[in-house]
Amino acid sequence: MDLRPRSHPTYLAFVVHRVSGLLLALFLPLHFWALGSAISGEAKLEGFLRWTENPLAKAAETVLVILLAAHLAGGLRVLSLEFLGWRKRQKDMVAVSAGAALLVGLLFLLHVV
């Protein structure tokens, strides 16, 4: 039985994948509310879009993109484990996943600002 310590990078990748999935699931009601405002009328949607110009909303949007990228990268890492089996380079896969997620977030931030 493989009992790695909780400080091992693969355990941290596991936690990031699960937490990002949970936070994305908690975001969904807000997303559906925003979509509902578009259906309710142009004035409600315009008010929501004005609110999204707030710097705090921009920061939250960037965090959301990083969460999406982290969850996607973590999911791809898990899929590689399923189909390729355990490799000695798991730490490298974790680093690539984290780097890809941060790169996507930074690119989004540069595009947004």
C-alpha cells in the first residue's frame, strides 16, 4: 500500500482538483443568475454588465479562469493516471498542470486589463 505524506505534490494536486471543482460548482448559481438577467430584459443585463466592470469583479473573473484551468489540468492529470498508469514523473505532471493553470490565468488577466 502506498501511503505518501500529505505534503507530497500529488496529494496537493488532488486537493487543488477537488477544491477547484467545489468552487466551480458553487459559482454555477451565480452564473445562472447572470444568464437569467439577460432573459429578464436589457436593463437588468446592462446593470449586471456595468457591475462586472468593478475591479473586484475583474479579479474574481481572473480567479475563476485560474480555477477552470486548474480543474482542467488536474482532470487531465487524473486521466493520464487512469490510462497511462503510475509514472515516476508524477511530480513533473503536477508542476506542468500547475504551470499551465497559472499561465492561462495570467494570459486571461493580460487580455482583460
